[in-house]
Amino acid sequence: MTTPQPPSPARRRLVLAICSMSLFVVGLDTTIVNVALPSIGAGLGVGTRGLEWTVDAYTLALAGLLISSGALADRFGRRRVFQLGLVVFAAASVACAAAPSVEALVAARIVQGVGGSMLSPVALAIVVNVITDPKERARAIGVWAAIFGASMALGPVTGGLLVSSLGWRSVFWAGVPLIAVVLLLTARYVPESRAPRPRGIDVPGQLLLIGLVGGAVALLIEGPHAGWTSPAVLAGAVLVTATLAAFVRVSLRRREPLIDVRLFRRAPFTAAVLGAVVVFVALNVTLLLSTLYLQHARGLSPAAAGLVTLPMALAATVCAPLSGRLVGRSGPRLPLLVAGASTVAGGLCLTPLHDRTALPVAYLLLGVGVGFANAPITNTAVAGLPADRAGVAGGITSTARQFGAALGVAVAGGLVAGTGAGGLAGASRAGWVVVAGCGVLLLAVARVSPAASPAASPGASPVLADRVAPVARS
């Protein structure tokens, strides 16, 4: 039997480029929609609550299915699931662009999230399978992170230009041509692969996780409108609590649970998951409040609003690879301290919001916080774990990030719901306090993070596990 030859260097680079394009589309869609929200609200005649669901429908589907999509790809073929994700994402994008109502848009966004859950984790698993040399793989993950940062940077500006010139529906068309190219290239150049021993599919855990995440965010979105003491909201809180208890019970009894809750017995892991949540709470509170304030209160066009927030995305793009190098050299504590301090400073700069607030400086600080946070958070989550559990830990932190994104939108929307343009600055101040508080929590996470790189400790998990295995399974 002939042993298959490993892919040539040119083929490996091509596979990396193909898979990176899918990540670019997912990252672009995240920020490109935020800047279009006021135009979507005006076009479909919906208020803040409808806009919250427009963002969170996508994020909740993504958060709920990330781990299961990775397990399905390991079992049935990564290329096959990746191609299915591309088709689903493209079809849902077209449905979003053609949506006649906010209900249709939210439904299409859910389907888009389902497709997105099959893209970024599965694509990186393909890259990890093709690029086996540790040094080359580390460089590939650096390229991966830079492309994601570039997509975030281009999202607000691209979205603003599209909305200003072609209307809000055009933002959902933006990624469709690129997806078509990726589909063609995938069929031609990406090899099929499966895990030697794929994990089982935890169906009860998956259903309970969707109910838990969706129920918690629904309470935050609907609570301000229905009243926190209303019978419906109180009943919802009881149901969410019961779902959490059932999820923990099911996870403890299964041999291969969707989320291994035993990992939460480790203080650094629990702190890292909390850190993943608060970073994306801060980011999404910032994106939603800034979009509404700049376009409604300041009267800026979508394109101008995108340019104002550009320092945040650019800082995140530049700082992400710097953070990865710092983690490898000195451990996660220092970059987490930088992330926490920058987030606190950025939130405090925006708390006394008025016409003379130095917005670019505040957004730059918040971008530094986001850029420096992600690598050390994942590193803290997997530090000390054996390799076969690092992927699961990374999957949990990725899910926590998406949950934090949905939570941030719900919190920000609840703070400004029903507020007119003249009151947005005042109503958003509590949101900026939340952002600063997220920075304080990051500083607390830094205190329980390893002070030195795990690579420096014999027998500990290598730093490469942070850069490859967790993301590949998340």
C-alpha cells in the first residue's frame, strides 16, 4: 500500500489561503452588520429590540453549535462539513439581503450562524491537519490571526461605504462572491480529513446548551421591555436556572460531554472562560453603543461612523500578534494586564461622553485591550492540561466569546432602548462603566494566570496548544 505523499509547500500555503478566506468572511460579517444597524432599523421599521435580535440571532447560533460542528467535521469529513458551511452561509446571506421583515431577517441570521459554526473551527482544523511542522504551523496561525484582525478592521469602513452608497442590504451581499471562490478552490485543492478517533455527539447537551444560552440572552433583551418583575420574565429566569442545572447533570453523567464541566474546578480555567466572556461583552457593548451614538446623536453617515471606530480595529489587528509573542516569551499574565488596563482606560474615557470626547483615543485603547486579551485567555484555559483536553478547553473559550458577544449586545440594547437621539450620550454612560468593569475583571483574571510561559515548565502543555489545538476544535 502506497503511503500518501505530504502536500507540497505551495499546496500547504494555498490551503491556508483558502481556509483563511472563510475566516475573513465570518469576521467581516461580524463588524459590517453593526455599522448598518441604524439603516436596518429605518428600512424595516424596527427599534432597538429588533436590532438586538438581528445581531444576537447570528451570535447565539454560532455559540451554540461551535463545538458540535467541530465534532461532526471530525467524524464525517472536515472538507465536507466546511463546504456545507459555505453553502449554508452564502444562502443565508442572500436571504438576509432579501429579507422583507425583521422576523425574516432574524431567521436568516440564525441560519447564517449555523453556517458560520462550520467555517472557522473546521477550516482551522483543516489547516492543522495539512501543516504538521510545529514551526510552520505556528506561523500559519499567526497569518490566521492577522487575517481575522484585518477583516474586523475592514468591516466598519466597508459596511459604512456600502450602506451610504447602496443601502443596508448590500452588506449581506459583500461576502457572497468570496464564498463562491472559496467553494471552487476547496473542491479543487483542499484534501479530505477526519479525526483518528472522533468525539461522540452529545445531543442532550447540545440541546440544553442552546436553550441555556438563548434563554439567558432572551431574558436580557426582553427584560427591560416586559419588566424585570413581570411573571413572564420571572418564569424565564426559573427556566434558565433549571436548564443550567440539567446541563450540568447531563454533562457529569456522559463519557464524552459537549462541555466537560469538571474543567471548571480549575481556578485558572474558570477565570479564563470569564475573561473570554467579558472581553466580548466589552467589544460588543462598544460596537453597538458607538454605532447608535455616532449615527443618531452625532448625525454621522455610516461611512464616517466606520472611519471613527477604525482605530479600535487597527489596534486589535496590530496587538494580536504582539500578544501571541509575549505569551510565548513570558506567559499570559503580562498581556492580560495590558489588556485589562487598556480596557479600563478606554471605558473611562467614554464615560463622560460629550461632543468633545476624544473618541479615537478611547477606541484605540479599547482596541489594544481586545488585541492583547485573546491569546493569553486561551493560553490560561489550556495551561497544564494534557493535549487531548486542550482542544475541548479551547472550544469552551470560543463558545464563551460568542456568548459574551450576545450578552454585550443585549446589555447595550437594554440601556438605550427607547432613548431618543438627544439622550443617547447619557443613556450609554452606564454601558461605558460596564466596559471599564470588564477591564477590571480582566485584571483579576491576570492574577490567577500563569506568570511564566508553560513552555518553560517541564511536562506542561506547550504554548503551541494555545495557538493550534484549541482553535481547531472550537
